[in-house]
Amino acid sequence: MDDFSDLITANQEFAESFELGDFDGVAHAGVAIVTCMDSRIDPLRMLGLHHGDAKIFRNPGGRVTSAALEALVLGVHLLGVNRILIVPHTKCAMASNTEADLRVKVGRSAGVDASWQQFHVISDQVAALQEDVQMVRSHPLIPESVAIGGFLYNVDSGLIDQKF
């Protein structure tokens, strides 16, 4: 329990003035964001959004995986999403390492062989982003009325650059 005591204490302090209850779960700005798990990314603040405005799906590299597609379909049909942003970022470990590099680094850290683990590195971020945008645009359960954009977030400047 001591491993999490600082976080539990912080949560108790947060809950003392909690005013976000009874929220309906709908994306009030109609936005869904697929982005990387990188802690340098603050998805809501980078777009001027607030609690309740967007649905956010995060994974290594910010790729549109089958789980991300599932979340997007649910967001569009049940949670008010009408705009989807796919936002990988600069200086991403998934785009600056090879599978072999990551397997060695993880194996060294874990102290066991990691040569079997797949990490889905990205050799060309812009090409991968274009592929992801096209995958979402062509999904049979995401209507053409939904705006879909592909952006690259710069972790040094805080700016997003629309690519697609």
C-alpha cells in the first residue's frame, strides 16, 4: 500500500473539493483525440479544451489500433463525437527506435529476454499518420460527416501541425 500512498493522499485532497460528479460522459466539444501516452502531452490543454469536452485514447506512438477504432466508433455513435484528431508527436520513442533497440532496452531493464515482445515501432511518422487517418475515414461505422484530421504535436513548441 505504501507504493501508492502519495497518490491516494492526493486523490483524497482532490475529492474534498470535487465538483465534476454527475457528468453525463458525452464529449461536449464533440472531439475525440488519439494520441501517445507520452507525459509531455496534455491533450485537453493543447487544444484549449476542458474536462468533459473530449474523449481521449492514448497508446505508445498514438497509433489507431483496433482498440482505438473501437473507442472512436463508440464515441461517434454514443458519446457525441463529430471531430476526430489523430495526434502523434515529435521526439517519440516509438519513432526514434527500432524494434531491436526497444527489445534490447526493455530486456536489459527487465533482466530477461524481450526478443519476443512486439513494440510496433514507427519508421515513418507521417506515412503512419496518413495510414491511420485513412483507416478511420474508411471505417464503415464512422460516417463521412465526422471530420477527421491528422496532426503532429511538437513537444518543444506545444504547436500542432495539421498534416491530413
